[in-house]
Amino acid sequence: EFDIYRNNKHIGKHIFSFKKLNDEIAVESEIYFEIKKLGVVLYKYHVKGTEYYKDGELIKFNSKTNQNGKEKYVNLKLEDEKIVIDGSSFKGKVSSDYLLGTWWNHSIVEAPAQISAVSGRIIKQKVEFLGKEKIKIGNKTYNTLHFNFSSTDKKLGKDKRLNTDVWYDEKTLNWVKASFKKKGKWEYRLVSVD
């Protein structure tokens, strides 16, 4: 479970749950936040999605997003060693080396591209290891591995460009924190792992 902050103000949550279904693992994810000014909601965001894995490989994913009244979606499945995507921003087949940009899966640091979990858009990425860091969230200190993810396509508009810092626990490789700037400074901070 993560708390979401914008300009150091708590605005929402991102909650993951992992379930074993026979020989598959289902990863359910839900994000919701609201941006308010003087008590008036200016922006609402809600996404719900489920990833399905078999033998450690993504085999299916479905998500629906309401981005301030705009509906977005992704439906994907593994077929003949390719990921077939039907999304609101991309439809087609891509390499099974591409991973969903949901951050919890540390393997994303080795992926040549990530698939937007909101729209299916393909984001080719460069990943840079920035070093080991001790970070404190609440009363807990974590020994982390700090990475920066950036878009390799410099022709993308600033609002579409990836530039996100992500911290993973050094021992467990669990996602601990993410930070990016997009109309303010955003942070996802780990609350708990059950």
C-alpha cells in the first residue's frame, strides 16, 4: 500500500494485492486520488487493473481508468511469444520483454520498454542506477537501490515523457518509493507490506 503525495500534500492511495489462482498469480492494483483547491475537487483519478502471471511471465492484463472524466483502458494478453495490446492509446503486438509500468516488479529495470498500465502506450526507456541510498518514510528507514527511468524518445511532448525516480528495497527488491515532476512534485511512499 502506498500513499500518494503532490507537493507534499497527501491526495490518495495506490493499493496492490497479490493472489494465487491455481498456477497463476493475480496482481490487483487500484489507484485513486483527488486534487482539491479551497475544498473544490479540480481533478479526480481512479484506475483499477489486474495483472496475471504464469511461471513469472505476464500472460494477461486488464485495466480501466477514469482520468477526470476521460475513460482509458488496456487489455493485453500473451500470444505466440508476443504481447498483444488493445489500449486506448496503442493497439498492436510488442516484444514479451516489455513490462507493465506498475513499478512493483523490479524486473522493469532491465526492460527495454514499458507498457502504460493506463492506455497501453509503449514507452521506450533508459534506466540508470543512481546508487544505494538510505531513505526514511515515516518511522522506518530503508536501504534502497535508486534508479531513474527516462524516455529514449526525445520527440515526445514534455507531458508524455518518462522521468521517474524509483527506489527498491536492497534486500527484498520491494518497491519503496517513486518520485516525478508533472504539474507539481509527486511521490508514492510505501505505507505497508503484508
